[in-house]
Amino acid sequence: MSTVRADREPAQSEAHWDRGAKAVEDGLRQVTGLPSESTVRAFVDSRNARIRHVNASITVGPASTLMPLDAEKVVVRWHDGAPD
């Protein structure tokens, strides 16, 4: 049975959260380049699955504050930035 040092647990969870938050931010920058609304919705589903995984897998340290994306808001953002 392996043990995890208590002094490493918070740093590991913070790093995990930081990677999750950065991935969401980076992904949202890409939304305007997606070709269709269905692709945008698939993107949101994928990101939300990742967010839920991060939220469920952090068991030590500070809780994750990442919330799943609102698909409707992301679609509106895509429509606003989509080329005419």
C-alpha cells in the first residue's frame, strides 16, 4: 500500500485544478473558430466531462471551484464571434 505525504496533497490538487482551469480558458478561446453549433455543443460536452472529472477526483486540498459550462451561453458567444 502506498502512502501520500500530507505536505504534497494540497500542491497536487492545486496543480490539478490549475491545469483544468487553464484547459477550459484555452478551449473557450477556440470556440469562435468552430465550424457549427453542433461542434460547439460537442466541445462544451467534452469540457464539461473534463470539469466533472477534475471536480470528482480532487479529494484533498482546496475544493475545485470549476463549474460546468453553460452550453447556451457558449453557443451565444460562438454566434457573436462567428464570421458572417
